[in-house]
Amino acid sequence: MANLKLIAGVDSSTQSCKVVIRDAASGELLREGRAIHPDGTEVNPALWVSALDTAIKDAGGIADVEAISIGGQQHGMVALDEKGAVIRDALLWNDTRSAAAADALNSEIGGPTEMAKQVGSVLVASFTATKLRWLADAEKDNAAKVAGVALPHDWLSWQLQHSPNEAKDFSKLFSDRSEASGTGYFDPTTSKYRRDILALALRTDREIHLPKIISPADFGGTTPSGVKIAPGAGDNAAAALGIQAQPGDVVVSLGTSGTAFAVSDTPTHDSSGAVAGFADATGRFLPLVCTLNAARILDAATRILGKSHDEVGALALSAKPGANGLSLLPYFEGERTPNRPSATGVFSGMNLNNSNPADIARAMVEGMLCGLVDAVDALEQLGVSVNRIILIGGAAKNPAVSQIAAALFGREVLLPPAGEYVANGAARQAAWALLGGETAPVWDLGKIEKVSAVATPDVVLRYRTLRDQTQNWK
């Protein structure tokens, strides 16, 4: 142990905070910890600090750690006053109250096509810029106080650099390309902030402090005890780094949200708004499609059926593909892709024959996954190479999910060992900065399972018919 260089990786997600302590060279997991975050779409950021402190203690502390990096839930809005204090509870990525603001900003820039050209993405309610516009219109007094804007992961990296109750220094606020590309006022192609769009969003010409952008393998600061802090990343970019994804890999992540993202050497600009043109954590790009509804659909299934997650999975596998004609449109929390922030979930095709636990379980798993089938299709339509599909995230642990996913995607899916890939990616970034080198160190991920199934394109077609029939529903 004396010769090991230890690094810490953090995943500050919507639902919880996870910390892993690993050996920088080999990636060997030495210890880990976690803590829960509160529910809701707006949260006092101080609770993230408390959860981080708890998770670090649960992991045995970081006194022997040389470097740390934080991966975090992307987007969001942490509005700061001139002293660096939080003005109001942070609005999270899944807070849809800024949907109208997103439409307005897209229009003011010249329409969706022009917005995608400018910042790589058409704005939807999750982007930070839309939340700033909402603030400017709905809470004018709070908007007038804004002197700086941070996102969850870079705000936490900022807190790590200060002692409790110490005045916050805006010059120490830093981030990375992947996180900045989710703001709506950053161009991932040029790696520059678009302060004109920021000013438009907040309706002000005041100079606003933004995190400086740190290169992937550099350090942005240190803790008071001397632990070096790497730039960190948005959660999906960190997961791509953790899974060691390469061009041609599409990662389908089933967490609170569902995402499908690919490592790409070239940027994307999708005027339809389906694909967000983000940056990754290595200097490349991460075209990404996000759905709001993933693991929580399975949570809902456990409540509806009164079963555990494993029991829901077993029920789903006991039913025929297609659930005897029962389909679910899983828009339980509205939806981001397609952009339907006010939508609700829909069961369709229910009859006496399929009104049973097995078919309901099957329909819920299929509905959750069909949105991700659409996501991968959207990436392919933009010319993104799809050689392998890698399935990760909390919901991927359910025994039914990989089998049904292979049937719906109509191709083999790869299932790595269960792991905290966002935290692992953050740790790998910290190791890269600590050890140096052209690329991040390669770690052994363990055995990757290959899952195949008979394709069920008819299930996807029925889902898409329901999706299109309800497109005008509010």
C-alpha cells in the first residue's frame, strides 16, 4: 500500500453521492462510500456538500489520497451572488418549468437550426441557459443578484478548495468542456463560452463569473489539505471515461434519466433537437440523446405491482415479447426527447387478456427501453458510427433489462460488470492528471457479458405508433 498512488472519484448524481478510492495505475478498487441526496427538482446545494462529506467518510476519508475528481449531474443552475453565496435552491436538469424559456431562447437566436449551429444543441428545459431566463422572468429580484453561475459538479469542486465559512474566491471556480457544453452558452467546437447567449438568457449586460475551462489531464486547484482536484466532468462524459468508450461505441445508461451517447472525433449539430452536441472528457465530442424516464419507471413498476425489482424482472421475462399488445409510453415526468415537458405516461392496448402482472411488467420494461432505441436511431441518422452498444446504469442490473434490450435493439448488447462508472470515470481522470501521459490509464474492467436475443422490431414499431399518435397531447 505504501507505494500506491491513490485517487478518488466522485459521482454526485441526482439521487445520491458515490465515492470510490482506487489505485491510480491499476484502477484497483480499494474502498468506497455513498450517501443519499434529497428528492425533488430543486435542491439546496449545501445538501450536496453534506452528502459528499458523508460519502467520503464512508469511504474511509481521503487523507491518503493524492488527487480527486468529481463527476456530476449535468445542466442545472447554481446561481451565486457577489460573495459567492447561493441565491436560491439549485434548479436541477429535470426541472421542466423553463420549457417556455427554452422555446423563447431558440427563437431569439434564430430558430432551432441556428441554435444547434451556435452551441451544438437545440435548447430544452434541462439546459442552464433556459433556467437563467426563467429566473430573469419569474424571480427578478434573485436574477438581479446573480454575479456568477456554476453547475453541480464544478460548484462542488469549488467548495473543496475552501475551508468551511471561508469567503469564496471566484478565480478558483473551474470546470471542463463536457460540463460547460450542457449550459447552452458554450460552443463545444471552439471550446469558448458564448457570453452573448448568457447575457440574452439572463437579460443583463453585467459581467457574470463563469468557471474557467480546465484541460482534461490538468488540475484546477487543491483542497486546503493539499489534495489535487482534477477538472471533473458531466455525468455522461465521466461514464464514457469510466467505461473506456472509444469511437464506434454507444453507451446506453439507465439511471434516473436514460441516455445514449457516443464518443466521436467530430462535433454534431442536430437541428431537430433530438441529439445534443456535447463535448466529452478527453478533448473529443459526445453526441447524446437523453430521456427523462428510465430507472424510475422500474421503481414505479415495483409500486404498481407490489414486487421487488428482481421480481418485476422475472415477471417481465415470463411474458411474451410485446406483452400481448400492451404498450407503455413512459413519460411519467414529462419528457425531454421527444421534447414534451408536460406529457404524462400512457398505457395503450390494455384488455382483459393482458391485464396481469407479467404483461404489465413486460410493457414497463419495454416502454422504458424503446425510448433508448429511438435514441440510438437518432445518433445513427446523424452519421454516428454504432459498432457496439454498451449497457450500464442502475437499471441495467435488473436481469430482464439486458435480455429485452438486445431484442429491442436487434443486436448484441455488452453488459460490463456492475459498477459506479461515473465515479470510476472521475477517478480515471484524476489518475490521468496525476500520472500524466497522452491518454488516461487503461484499467481492467473485468468480464464483459455479451447478451443476444431474437429481435422484436414489431414491439418498437407499436411503441413508435403510440408515440406519434400522442404527439399533440398536453
